[in-house]
Amino acid sequence: MKILSRYLISQFLSVLIFSIIAFALVFVIVDLIENLDHFIDREVPKLIIAIYYFYYLPYIIILVLPIAMLLASLFSVGNLSRFNELTAMKASGISLYRIAIPLWGLGLIISLFALVFGEFVVPVASQKKFDIKRLYVDRIPRRAYTRRTNIIFLEGENRRISISYFDGSRNIAHKVSIQNFTNGRMIKRIDAKTMIWGGNGWTLQNGVVRRFTSPEEMVEPFTRLSGLKFSFRPLDLQKLQKKPDEMDYFELRNFIDKISKVGADPQKWLVDLQLKIAFPFTNLIIILFGLPLAASHRHSGPALGFVISLIICFLFFGLIRTLQAMGHNGVLPPFWAAWSSNLLFATLGTILMIKAKK
């Protein structure tokens, strides 16, 4: 690697590492202040709070990485421009493209790292973080939730409930099985295609009731069955259900296949699946956008660079979340909901790069 490339990368990485640490600390402090009353009310031990935020860090790093990347682009290249180093490089015959190549390569490496890190580390850490929250803050017993995709829990000592998928937006549970036991022996089982929350209680639809209290099994099909008493509400099922952040790409894809088979709408999850690939590459896109911007602001100070970073990232993240919401609501196909922001900013970055002084 040439001296110039090493110099550019070292300048970039020093700002990047500092930015990640600073943003992560701010994120943790703000979240801690917001949730401190919950931790105190539930008397959560200090060590558990520390472990909670330790498992939170991988998600925070992936979240703040694009902001740190843009800040590193603006500060590292901006300093070169501000102290006339960029002018000296151009005077010696080095074009802006040559200066950008090592940083683009670094951006690609970091994007691939974010993809692998987000696939193998973030889901495991997020799952452990949510487990701590469920156990110590929500006070859901460990036996009341499962690490699998399906929701399986005990209601009381003698009733076991399993739900293949719960649609929180419509309060509909799909593929429900309710098993009642006495002295360890199953006496009754209800299987229903759907279970709908009506405001005052649950109604099961399109299923069958099996009773095992006599020598022969008694089978009673039903179209609608209401009046059963349950202690859980839709919000309780949402807490029990595994979140996309807890699942890797292949686990989420298998989950989508399962909910499609039970007749649920997978649109929301398809968008999140696409985002698992699209979001890591925002790190490369943000460098492509930030480099020509930094090179053109020769006399801008660090404060202006910081403000520009925040504005651009606010617009970028705002667009990502807006398109994600549109995808969840079915306004956009999953692919375009996840990738449109990357494509737009990549196009703008390319235009800025072409127009920048070489």
C-alpha cells in the first residue's frame, strides 16, 4: 500500500473510531436516562444494567456507523482541503478519484464487515438484550417465552398455548393451539386457524376442540368459539414474539415462509429482510456522497462539517424510515422500500463527484 493511501486511511480511521465511541456513549447515556425510572422501579441490579447495555452496543454500533462514516469523510478530507494538502496532491498530478479510491475501498470493507457483524453478532446480542428486558423489566418469567420463532408459553399451571405468528397490527394470532392438562395428562386441546382480539376478549375461528376425558376422543369442529378466559392481551403477545433484530437473515426468511403458509401477510417482514442487506451498504454510499462534499468546502470549519453531517444523516435516515413505513403499509414493494434511499444518495453522490474539481 502506498504512503498516500496509508495516510488517507489512517486519517479517516482515527476520526471514524472517535466518532463511533462518542456517538455510542451519547446513545447509551440518553437511553439510560430514558429508562432509568424503569430500572429503579423494577430494582434491576447494576450489573444486569451494565450487561444489558453491553449487549445493546452491537446494535448501536451498526446504527451509528453511517453517521460516523460521513463525519469521518467530511473531517478527514475536509482537513486535507483546509490545510491545502488536497491542493498539493492535485498539483502533483493526483486526481480526486485517486484520492477517493482507498477510501471507497475502505468503505466497501466496512460495509461488508457491517453485513457480517449484523448477521452473526447483532441478532445474538439483541436477543440477549431483549431477554434481560423481558425478565427484569417486563417481569415475564423465563419459561413464558421461547427462543424459537413460534410463541410458546404456559398460562397458569395447566394450560399450554402455542401461536405460530401474531400480527400485532391487526391483533390476529395465526395457527393457535391451546392444551389443557390435569396431573400431567392432556384432557383437552383446541386448534384454531386464527384467534382475533375483539377488545374485551379473544375469539377463535375455524378450528376443532378435542376432549380426552373418556376412553374415546371427542371431536367438535367450530367456526367461531368465544367466551374462553385468557389472562393475556395483544400487547403481551407482542412482548413475547421474537423481533426482527433478534433474527439473522436466514432465520427471518424461514419465519416469512412460515407465516406465509399460515395465511398471514409477510409484507412487513419482507421489507425488514431486504433492509438487512441494504442498510450495511449505506456506509459505502455515505462515503460516496461525503467525499466530494468535503473536498468542495475548503474553508469550512469542524463545526460546519459536524452540522452538515447531522443534516445529511437526518435526511438519509428519515428517508430510510419513511420508505420502510411505506413498505410496511404495502405502498411500495419490499425491494424498493429498502433500496430506494441507497440508490438515490448513490446517484446524488455520483453527480457531486463528477462535478467536483479534480
